[in-house]
Amino acid sequence: MFILVVGGGKVGYYLTRELVSSGHEVVLMEKDRTRAQQIADEIGSIVIPHDGCEGQYLSEAGANRADIVAAVTGDDEDNLVICQMAKHHFDVPRTIARVNNPQNEALFRHLGVDEIISPTRMILGSIEQDIPVHELLHLAALGESELEIIEAHLREGSPAIGKAPRDLQIPDRCSLFAVVRGDQALPLRPDTVLLEGDKVIAIGPTECEEMLHAQLIGMSPAEETADLG
Amino acid sequence: MKAVIVGCGRVGAAIAATLDAAGHEVIILDTATGAFDRLPPTFGGTALRGDGTDEDVLRRAGAEGADLFLSLTEGDNRNCMAAQVAVEEFGIPLTIAKVNDPVRAEAYSHLGVATVCRTNLMADSIRAYLGLPVEHPFGILAPSGTHPGGAHHGGAAAGAVSATAGQVPGVGPGVGADPMAGAGPAGPATSSGREG
């Protein structure tokens, strides 16, 4: 497998090192010459000291025969352009972008980036699991689709307590599929009555989030904000 | 007409002044407020500090419903991203991005964003002055392909770019009117099939 990594910061450096040690063919592009030389001294002459956004250098790096291009610079706009150039200009089958601003995730997906890795979102998700900020937690995004797995913690005041899924108005494209009760994970049947403290696991597109929030938590985040404002 | 301009450099400020003087609604953004000093004292449009690649910033600035979007910052990638936000999120019918790397300029024109490339423009001006053959006679590369996310707007956004290029309401046939109509066919043959 030939993998082209763009961006020789910490992420790009460790990624390249790991890929090399697992036997892949890797080329790393880093536009800062000093940094590029530093990495080359350590892991060998697989570093191209040029800007991976520039068409000419992508071509020289062999982008047209890459199986994967991973854009891991610190700038979202650079990562977007690297992936789009790879995908549309060099016909690379799989592109991966690092995204810092979680709000850019949807746009990147929409614009054809195959995989989006958002460290900010991951850390946020991890923090929210300990300290629920919104009560509706994002557990995982499902690959290329806009589907995600969500956990809803039913606290006092939730309109879902005492009801079964069939009594709730769940949006069409969503599915409630399990409930975590204490230490047990139970399958969620249409007639399973929900209790306070239950954690309902749902899968659905991001746009249904507000409706799920209204059904399982109570007020939607927008309404809460409106109340505060 | 409502125009949004991202980047208040010399070109951005000049176009903002022209459109404003012609009576259009102009919103210009830059990340540095000092850049707005380039605007003439008579400028009656809106100048806002903010990142033009950020959808929220653009929305707050009033980009919704704009007829024209120009991304003219010094960063090619920033311009490509801002232009795509304009097409994708706001469905702005005429969007032009400044892209100084000729390869990227061509690639993005195939992705449904009109691009203007300073490298090509200057090289051609010099070629023409020296009596050498000019390589990019039309200056602006018109969008020749469908934008990857175009389907979400029923393809209307991307399609409208080439349809309305040079016919911006109220602007009249100015620089780029005929050139843009002719730039499509002048594009390389490789343009077809990329967006499949």
C-alpha cells in the first residue's frame, strides 16, 4: 500500500513512522525545509520538502499512484484542499483529513473527503462522557454517512421515562436499539418501558438530533438557549 | 445586487469600492481590521473583521442571499474553502476564488468554482507585452464541472455559475463578460469525467 502523508507536524511524523514500521510504502510532504530535513535524518529519505497543497509537488510525490492520502497539517483549509486535489485531480481512492474545527466536519464530508478525523470532537466526546454537557452524547460517527451513534441519558424530567419506544415519536431514519441500565445492556424492544437513569443508545442522521433530544431529554438545545437569552 | 468579498487586500478593496460606487450592497471581510484602511473614505458598504472560511462568520455577516462571492485572500486554500462554503452552504450563484497555483486554479474550476490565477494573468501580460503567445487568454477559468456537493442544491448552484457568469445583475458587461463565456471550452480535455 502506498500512502502519501501531508504535514510533518507531530501527527504526520508519528503516523509516517508507524506506517513505515508496519511495512507500508510511505512518502511524507512537509513544506518547512528544516523540519523536513530533521524528519528525513531520522526516518530516511522519504520526505519531500515541499508544500503538499501545490499541484506540481503532489504530482512529483506520486499522488497519482497513491492508495491513500492523509492530510494531517494543522490547518483545516489546507487539509481540505489536499484531499480534494488528491481525489479529483489525482484520482486517489481514499482520502483522510484531520479537522480541527468540528464545524467543518459536515462540509468536508459533503465535499467528498472520505474520512474525517477530528481530534477536537474526540476530546470533546471524551469529556462529555464524564461530565455530560448536553446529555445527548455523540459516541461515534459512522464512516462516510452522516449517521452517528448517540447516547441519551434519561434524567428526572425526561418525557421518555415510563414510556416505551412505541409511545415516542422517533424520527423515521432513527433507531433506538439498546438501553444501558446499571451495568446491563438490554436490547430495546418497542414495549420496553424506560426508567430514570437509563442510557438509551440510538443511531440516526445528525439532523434528527434535535427531535431525539426533545423526545428523550426534554427541551431541545435551541430552546434552552432561547430560554437563557 | 449583494456582494460578499473575503480579503480586503488591494484587489478586494478596489472591487469593493467599484461595486459600492455603482450602488451595490457590499460586505467585505478580513481577519485584520487594518486592511480596511485600503477602502476609500466614501465606502458605504459593511466592513467586518472575521474569517471568511467560517460558515457562522459568513452567516452573521449576512452572506445569505448574496448574488456574488469573491474570495481574494492571500491564501489559495482559504480562498478555495471560502468559495466552496459560499456555493455549498449559501448557494451563491456567482463565486470566484483567487488561486495563484495554476494547477489548483484549473482543478477547482473543474470542481465548479470560477478561479482567477495571478500567476497566469501576470505571465500572460508579460508574454503579450513581449509578443509571445499567450497561454490563458481568458484570465478567469470558468467553472466547467459540477461541484462535488452540487447535488444538495439540486445542482442549481454550480450550474448557475456558468449560466450567469458575466451577467451579474446590474454590473453590465465588464471585464470577464465574454472571456468567461468562452473559457469553458478552452479548458483542457481532461475536465470531463473527473467529477463522475
